[in-house]
Amino acid sequence: MPTRPPTTHVDARRFAWLRWVNLALAAGTVVLMVVGFSVALPEARVGLLLGAAALTNVALHGFARRRPWVHEAVVGGLLLVDVGVFTALLHLTGGSFNPFSLLYVLYVVVAAVSLRPRWIATVALATVAGFGLLFALEQSPGPPSGGGHAGHAGHAGHAGHAGQAGHSGSDGGMSLHLYGMWLASGVAAAFIGAIVYGQRQALAQRDAQLRAERARLERAERLASLATLAAGAAHELSTPLSTIAVVAAELEDILDAPELGEAREDAALIRAQVQRCHSVLEQLSADAGAHAGEASVALSAAQVVQHALRSQPDASRVVVSIAPDLPTLSLPPRVVARALRSLVDNALRADPTGTPELTASAAGAGWALRVCDRGAGMNAETRRRALEPFFTTRAVGEGMGLGLYLAHEVAQGLGGSLSLDPRDGGGTIATLSLRGHDA
């Protein structure tokens, strides 16, 4: 089960508790009108309304035990049912003159903290329509649908006012005062819904920023741990590897006789493999961020490109294009060059016989370094995970899955970004945007 629900789903357990609160308030409204205002009411109808609403909430609690999220259409539908139940209870306990009709706004608040705008608007309109229905029922001739008891309800506690409202309504429709109350309820519902939803969105955005920052810090901690491990490995292995290299060189000199040619070749192979081990340790240390604290110097885009291609075996296949008049930026040279070299290396591997393109152009006050290949490209899943540490599609032993991740971290540390986009006709466009500091 996902840790966060889809945007179309709502926490079922929380919503069920909110409904219990609303039902308790509705029941409290009935009790206060009966006890405090001596309103007579049909107990059977009131009990049926509250019981039906409670049963739907019991069912919702049972659903929440099996699945924590419920679709917003279900939540919106239940809120509309609650608005209808509350409207019926108000009609049976004084109608629009019931002072607790202000509790309509609670349903708008619940919608605003749980649903998307279209459902918030639907619930708000339902509350306005319910309030208007109370006015309309009071203007209808004859006793309300609640029978004799309901008729007494309209007079109890407010007999004079209710009677005047009824007579004035039958003579000339709803009075200006009632129209004003209706309009005010609609305006209040709209403003409350908008404000609560806006605060909810702001909190969600803040939560997303905090999660992103927490993830960034976790990546930085993993990177620091890897750098420490790589530096320690390089330090511990450098001495024995240097000793093996010296001994292998001496063996080559000793085994110079023609009849010992095969043994001399073995010694040369040992020395070559030791040199390779040295290179691997240096690469591991660099990839793990050993140069993260490198000082920045004034660099041109041409210098960065030249440095990135200097140790690339297939650099001759790369077609380079650098726009004129690019600004000079203050950047850490080895870090930036290594990040760009990772993109070039990926492009050369993706298109082993082609000619990847490396272009440098202006991007605001910085550069956009684009590496374009004509390989098979990335599928959606690979593109989504490409910037994760230790994710690689290469064979075992051909890469650690840190190149793109570290390039992304370098770009972000310099106020830029790294993006991977599909190329028309096949292939990938990797764009390294750098800002640095004006030099």
C-alpha cells in the first residue's frame, strides 16, 4: 500500500471521525432546540434521519479497516447526504430561524480539507441550496411537511417572527432580509472553502519541500559515507599495490633472457593490472565526491569541454559546438569536467559507432551543456530512475550507477540542473545547466 494516497483519494478513517463530529453537532442541534427553545418535533422522523446517517458512517469505518483510502467521489457523496440530513433536521426544528443553521459551513470546511475544488464547489452549492430550500418551504401555503408538530416548531420560541416571515413571504415572496441571509451563506461558503483549500495546498507544498530537502540530505549523507569508504580503501591499498608494482618491474628486468620471455610477459601483465587497480581506486574516490570541496576558478565553456574530453578514449567521435561570447563562470574545474565526462561517456556507450554531439550555449547567466546521442534511448522507467544513486543498466562490473547521480548533485550544488529528455528519432538529450558565479 502506498505511503501517500493518490490525489483522488481521502483518508477514510479521518473522514469517518469528521462525520461523527458533524453528526454529533446535528444531534446536539436537535436537543438544544427541544430543551432550550421548547420546539416540538416528530421524534420518529428525526431518529430515522440520524440513524440512517450513523449507519453509513459505521459502514465507512468497516471499509477503513480493510482499505485506508476512499475515493473522493464517495466522500463527496456522503457529504451531500449529510447536507441533506442536516437540512431536513433544520426544517423539523425551526427552519431558517434555527440559529444552528450556521453549521452548514462545517460541511464546506470538511470538503475543503479533504477534496479537490470541483467537489468543494459542489458541497458549497449544496449547502446554499439547502438553506434556500428552508426559505422556500416556509413560504409555501399550509403547514410544513412535518405535520402539526412541525407547524408548532415554526412558532415555538419565535412564533411572532416566524409568523411574520410566513405572512410576508406569502404576500410578496422572501423578504430582503431573508434574501440577504441566503446570499451571505453563499458568500461565506465560497470564501471559507477557498481559504481553507488554499491553506491546505500551501501546507501540502511545504510538506513536499520538506520531503525533498530530507531526501537531499539523505543522499548527501550516503555520498559522504561512500567518499569516506573510497578514500579509506585507496589509502589502505595504495601501499601493497605500489609494492607489487615495484616487484613486477624488477621481475621484468631480471627475466630479460629470451628463454624467459613468457615469464617476463606475465610480470608485465601483473604491473599493468596493478596500474589498472590504481586507476580504479582513483576513479572510485573521485566518483564518490572526493573533490566536492575543490576550489572554484574562472573557466570558459571551452576549457570545461576540453578538460572533460581530455581522458576520454573515444573523444574523436564527439562533435563539439560551442556558442561564441559565452560568459566566464567561477566553477570547480575537476568536479564539473567529471560531471560532463559522465554524460559524454554515456552517450558514447549508447551509440558505439555514432557521433554524439556536445553543444554549449547560453542559458540565462550560465551555460547549457547538451550531450545528444542517437542510441536506443531510455524507456520511461529508466528515465525516472536514472538520477538515483547506484542505479545502472550496464552489465555487472561496468559501472557503479553513480555518474548521472553525481552529475545531478554537482549541477544542483552550483544552482543548476540536469535533465534527460528523449531525442526525436531515437536517443537521449542530456542537458547540464550550470550557473556557478560570474568570474
